Amino acid sequence: MLKKADIGVGVYLLCAVVFFIVPIPSLLLDVMLAFNIAIALIILFNVLFVKEVLDMSFFPTLLLFTTIFRISLNVSSTRLILLTGDPGNVVRTFGSFVGGGNMVVGTIVFIVLVLIQFIVINKGSERVSEVTARFTLDAMPGKQMAIDADLNTGAITDKEAKERREKIQRESSFFGAMDGATKYVKGDATAGLIITFINLIGGTVMGVMNQGLAFGDAIQQYGLLTIGDGLVSQIPSLLISLSTGILVTKGSNEADFSGILVKQLFGIPRVMYIVGTVLIILGIITPLNIVLFVGEGAVFLLVGRSISNGIGEESIEEEVQQAETEAEEIRKPENVVSLLQVDPIELEFGYGIIPLADVNQGGDLLDRVVMIRRQIALELGTVVPIIRLRDNIQLNPNQYIIKIKGVQVTEGEILFDHYMAMNPGYVEEEITGIPTFEPSFHLPAIWITEAQRERAESLGYTVVDAPSIIATHLTEVIRSHIAELLTRQDVQNLVNNLKESNPVLVDELTPKLLGLGEIQKVLQNLLEEGISIRDLLSIFESLADHAQTTRDTDVLTEYVRQSLKRAISSKYFPANETTSVITLDPKVEQEIMSSVKQTEQGAYLTLDPEKTKAIMDSVGTETQKLESIGKTPIIITSPIVRMYFKKLTEDYYKDLIVVSYNEVESNVELQSVGMVTA
């Protein structure tokens, strides 16, 4: 259904087309010319008081509409001038009144208006539009990075980030369109000048040949009408050109444009005093009108005095208002709701580390945080929550701490402008420096200066800078806590993404077979052992296959692990290489299985403490053998025992890798170099 506004715009454009073809009476032309002037004034004052340039986002289209409408009126008035010599009251009045009834004066006024519009306003607006469009497009990547940085630091929400990105896109589209639209205004001024000369020549010929007027009388009569026609079209064109210039040069986002303009121009009392004094001196020591210049100088001095008093009153009012606001805040009951929010991941640092996080000082820590989230997403298939970065003056200058859900889990300390050098194990020559420990893996290291860096690298040391140390430490902390950071909302988002491509599978699994919380628990179990959940399709297929027989999330996790055996094998067992592993004594497996007790809350072990200690001692002995030769300890068990044995060992050896035979590809070559016994 058409709206009134749609009909109005359609009629406006249709009139422009009709006026090109159909002759119109002079009375209707008067109405349309008055309407055209009103539209130009409406555009000018809208542009003047609009809050943001994007509030006039259709301005380029508006320029095209008004230009074509104004040209159509020009064509209609030209037709009436040549056919009847009576283009109506508006054209005649502009020709006689504005030009003072004198063709020469009217011609000069018209030419001056055209020159002002064509050379000054149009040329300036065109150049500003071109430069603004270029700089807006060039600044887009920087603005996008700034939005990403604010999003990662928690300064803005995802919704605000989306709105800012959309605004940047609209700004680039707007200024790009304005760059082209200003060409219409420039062409309109040129066309108006040409049409005026055609009217003058054609009108004079028509007056001499058809009406029998003398050449001088014809020029006088048709000249005034032509000048009136030119003025009545050029004045709205000049207003719209001025509107274009104001819009593309507008720097304030405040609606009170005039108030800000006056305040910026007349807001400094010292300037008023200087201007007033200069005018008074000019009036006294020069032949200029002493009354005029001394009078105006005195006015400026009084204005300066008034502004000075006003500034003093404003400062007092601001102090009083600030005191009242502070008192009101004290009296108000504390809004504790905002204090209940707990950030999933926080990185707090002392003031000495601020330059590493400040983009303006060349710091790239924010960019590294973005890369951490991307790296974890690719590696483990889950989205890391927003990482809050904030300074903390209570910390040592070079200290930083990492918090998970508001609780500190680790800390570290760096030396600014130093590098950390670590011996990979085969470098014999030592270098001088400050002994320390690498915070992520607690390896021995040395702080060295920039001057020592090249030599340390040539000797074979692993040399890393301070931002890399913090980023690596943060990455390892996130990896070790990623399971508890996976929320039900995160799982729902993953489910929604999978549902777009596999709706049948998702509908079959949830909520019919498993609830969101049960799926979350399975995914957390996988993440806890470093298994990627990126292949969510295979995980859901396995869950859908086995959820009909059991809803025990630990058992379902084992089934899922077996369906991911290709990924697990490639993670732990290199291709074309025999991997040394530790096996589990069948007797130990039997004892573990016989001590499993099933309850409604799940299964748990009732193994004798002495037996547990003996098993753990054996695990420690066997794993130490592999670690001593630089290999990662991996224990292979039967499928039914794996999850119970992993639970048994995780309190003693948290990072121990336990894999079942069903999680190993058939082409993987294994070599048992030890056995866990009791």
C-alpha cells in the first residue's frame, strides 16, 4: 500500500518530467517557483541544524531530485518567455526588483551570483567532498581495528560493535555518493548560465521578428525577463549548493549548531578586548568615521566584559552542580547490580606494561589478544570469551595477573625493553643476564638487553619479547581453563550454527535425546583433555547414535572420543613414526573395574588408598623414563577402563595423556616401553 510520502515524492518527480514536455500557465509556474524556493530553504536549515551528517543520508539523492525539478522549471519559464513574453509574476518581479529595473544592473547581479556559486561554493564543496570521501575510505581499516580492539577489551558490546561497523559502512557510502552528487550541482550552475544566454538571444530575436519591437526595446524587455528567470533559478541553486558545502564541512555533532558557532567565535573575552581596542585606535588616529569605529569598538569591549562575567558564573554553577551531583550519588542507594558482573577472563597489569597495550605508543598486545581468540577457535573449535585488559596500580609496575571468573589463577613479571632468552637444551655457551623463569611452563630463562639479542639468537637461544611472553602465558591459561569457560549459551550458539547446515541431526538429538546441559558436559570433557570440538558434526552424530542407550555423559564422551580417533591419532601419534607408549597391566585394569560403583549421580572409584598409591608410583616411574629422553608420556588402556583411569590420575598428573586402543588408527605404529603395575 502506497504511503503519502511515496505519493508526494512520485508527484514531485512526475511534475519535473511533465514540465519538460507540457506547457504550463504562468500562474502555475509562479506557484512552482515559490515552492522551489521554499524547498531550498527547508534543505538549508535542515542541514544547518541536523545532528549528524548521516541524519541526511539521502542528501545525494535529494540533490538529484531538486536539480532535475529546478531545470524543468527553467525550461518551462524559457518556453513562456519565448512564446508569450509573460513568464509570470515571480520571474518579472525578480528581473525588475532585484535588478532595480535596469538590465545592466540585473545582468551584473546575476553574473556575480553565478560566479559565487560556480567558483566559490561549488568548487569548494566538490573538492571537500572528494577529499572527505577519499579519507573516509582510507580510514575504514583503522576504524574497524579500533572497534575490534574496543570489543576485545570489553569497552563495547557485540551489539555496539555491530552498530559502529554499520555506521562506518554508511559513512563511506554517503561520502562516496556525495563526491558524485556535487557534480550535479556544478553542472546545474553551468546549465543555468547557458540557458540564460539562450533566453536573451532567443527572446530578442522573437521580440524583433514577431512583435515588431526595436532592437533596444527587445533587449530591454526580454533581457529583464531573462535575468529574472536566471535569478529565480540560481538563488535556490545557490542555497542548495551552500547546503552541500555546510553538510560536507560540518564538524560538530551537536544539534545546536548556531549556538556552538557563536560560542566558538565570541567565546574568548581576550579576543573581544583586542578587537575593540583596535577599532577604537583606527577611529582615532585615521580619517575613518570616528563615531562608527569608536562606537563599534566600545560594543566589542562590552561584549568581552559580558562574556568574562558569564564564564565566571558558569564555572561557579558547574562547581555547585558537581557538588550537588556528588552529594546525590552519596545519598543514592548503591547500585550493586553492576558489581555482580564477573568477567570470564581478565588480564591486569602494572603501569609499566601499559605501553605494550597502548596502540598510540606502538603496543600490539591488543592485536595479540585478537589472535589468541582466533588461534583457540581454530585449534579447539570453541569461542573464547571477551578478554578484559585493564591496568591495576596496586600491582608492581612490571607485574601482571590473569584471572578466570574473577579469581586470580596465575601471575608473571616482565622487564620492559628486555628480551627473555631460553636455552633449548643444546646450547653450551652461556650469556650474561638476569636469571628468571618463563611463566607459562616455568622453564629457566635469562633476561637480556636489546644489544645481546642478536648474539643470543646466533648461539641458538630461543629469544622472545615481552608481549609474546604475556600472550603465550595467557594462551596456556585459556587452554587449561577452556572447559569451564564453555557456557550453555556458547553451546547453544554452536548448536544454532550446526543447525543451519544439519537441521535434521540437531532436531533428532536435542532436546529429544539430550538436554543442552548434557551436551555441554560432553564438550567440556573433551576440551578438558585438549580434544578439539571443531568437528561438531561428528560429535553430534556419535551422540545421536548412543544417546538412546545411555545418558551418562562420561560414557557418551568415550563414544565420541572413539568417533574422533582420526583427530586424536594425528594429535598424539606422528605419521610414519613409531611412538613409544606405556601400557596398563591387565591386573590393574581388572582391579579398577571391580572398584567402580554406579550411582544415580554417576560412577566413582572405591579403590584402596594403598593400591592407588602403588599405581600412581608406578605411573610416575614409567612416565619419568619417557620424559628423561625428551618424549611425551602417553598411556594406552582398554576402552572400558580409560575414563576411570584418567579420573584416578588427574589429581596426581593433570596433563597426563591417556588414550584407549579404540582411539588409535590402525595404521599407527606403537611400541610399549613400560607398564603400569600395582
